[in-house]
Amino acid sequence: MTEIKRRRLHVLLTSVGGLGVPHLIGALRQLPEFDLTISGVDTRPDAVGAHFVDYFVRVPPANAPEYSETVLEVCRKNSVDLVIPLSDPEAVALSEAESRFAAVGCTVLGSPYDATRVAVNKYQWLCHLRDSGVPVPRFHQPRSVDAVDAALADLGFPHKRVVLKPAASAGTRGFRLITAEFDELSHVLTTKRESLLSPRRLHVLLREATVFPQILLMEYLEGDSISADVLVRERRAACVICQRRLWPTHGPVEAAVLERDVQVDEAIERILRTLPLRYVVNIDLVYRRAPREGGVFPVDINPRPSATIATTGGAGSFLLADAMLDAVGIERPSKDFRRLRVLRYWNEKYLPVGFPEIGNS
């Protein structure tokens, strides 16, 4: 095995206000392959990651016309080698400007623009997979209240639950499970996360909306839920690490088992043949029936590192580090993977009152 020399590298992380960012930064600093300088950007001056990076700059939102140019200027002034997008809107904006970053010697750790644009829209992505022959759950994008009722009926409601989510959103934002019978008031008052929704309330919300929202209705799959981090090389999966959800049933994962899954591997290979994805991506898949029966189906994708990518390091193969090595042209043999259980809990950062903004631009 060839010994890898410790390489100096300046990386820039976006969206450093995410809850998992401090842990991610800590994992990056422990990498034996790199002598890292870490910069961070976020729209908020009080982003938690600002207090863990070496340099922080406040930037406009990713949908602002000046976003890419602002980040590009930060990279140009500070000789940043690698930009790692940690949100979908930023992945889209940075992929579109990829050639301009390359011109100043900076690599965007993401997929090409056309693939990223498709992947961040859940409806377009499912349509793309279906049209490419990849098995997907049944789904609809209704354009009216009547179309919602027709879609619910087609998906087996009220006898079966139905998933509602925005056509384009990050993580579990906007996820709701439409169910015919439950005590809605009790659910609102007693749960930490309001994930269930009655058809009556959905009708009221849609009829009151000024503009009909772009929503996705999808069949509810009842089997094991898998979040798969994938290292991609030449449109093939070089490594797949699955987080099988233990709890909660929906929302951010608090407990999971990290493992390998042959059926998930096969499904991901089919997906990768349809889109020119690069570096590291995250794909959510669910088995149709509990626990692992009826086939496994893709339900979501992040064309970027996941919020929990550092967890793969705990399993012995930190996929983001592998992607970073790929980006700078260093090949590394695959590391051993160990199956383990992961529990996620909070940590805290204490600051004096009136702590000043860091590097506000």
C-alpha cells in the first residue's frame, strides 16, 4: 500500500449553520491525509459553524443573483482549493458556476449542473428514474384540490397512508404523512415533531393558499428506511454505507445501524447509470414492506454530502475524505467497513453575550 503524504488543503464549507456541522468539522480536522485550513460561509452571522472554522464569511442566500460571485471572490482572495456544498440550493448554484471556480484553481465537490438540477427536485427526479426504467414508488404532483383527491384515491387512501412533501425541499422539511383517522389535536400537543396530517386539514390549507404549492404525493412504504451515503467514481458506486433507521420513524435520524445491504447496492447502481453524479451523494431508500420485503425503492436524493456524512468515518470509511482525495487526484484503496450502531445527541457552544460577528462581508 502506497503511503499518502499529508497534503495542505484549504476547503470551504457552505451552510455552516447546520446542526451537524461542528461534528463534521471535527472529523475533517482529524484526517491524517490533509493539513486542512477550513473556511465557512452562511447567511446568518450567528451560524454555529462560524465558531469552529478558521475563517467565516457571511454570504447572501443561494438563490440570490450575487451568491456564486460572492463565494467565488472568497475563494479567489483566500486561495481556496475545494468548495463543499452542504445544502441543495447551494449545490445547484455552485454547480452552475463550476467552470468559473475551476478558472481560479478551485474545485466544487459536486455533480454537474444538469444532474444536480434534476436531483434537487423530488418530482423531476422520480420522473427521470421512472422514465429510465428504475423502479420507483407510485407518485403524483397534483395541480389542484380535485387533483389531490384523485391522487389520494389512486394511492389507496383512506385505507393506506400517503406521503406528502414539497416537490423541492431539503432533508425532511415539509414531510407529512396523510392518514384518515387520528386525534390531530392530541398529535399536535404531545409530539415533538408534527408529522401526521388529516385530509380535512390538507384541504383547508390548500384552499386558503394564494398560490397552489408544488407538492408531491407518494405511496407510503412500510419497510426499513435506509439513508445511503455513496462514493461515486465514473458513474459507479465505489462504496455504499447504509444507515438503517431505528428511530424516530420519520424526521432526522437519532439512532441507526450502519451496515451494508446488497439490495440497496443494486438499486443504487441502477440509479447511478441514469445520471452523471460525482464525488459523494446521499440517497434515501425504503423497502415496500416490513422489514425488508417487496423490493427497495428510492424516495429522495441529496446530490452533495449528507448532513451526517461524518458518521461514515465511525464505520471506518469516511466517504467525504475519499471524495476529497479524488478531487485532488489522489487514489486511496478502500478501507475496511465495520457494522455498528450510532446514537445522535446534542452538544453545545458557549459564547459571551454580545459576541461579535465573524468576518461579516
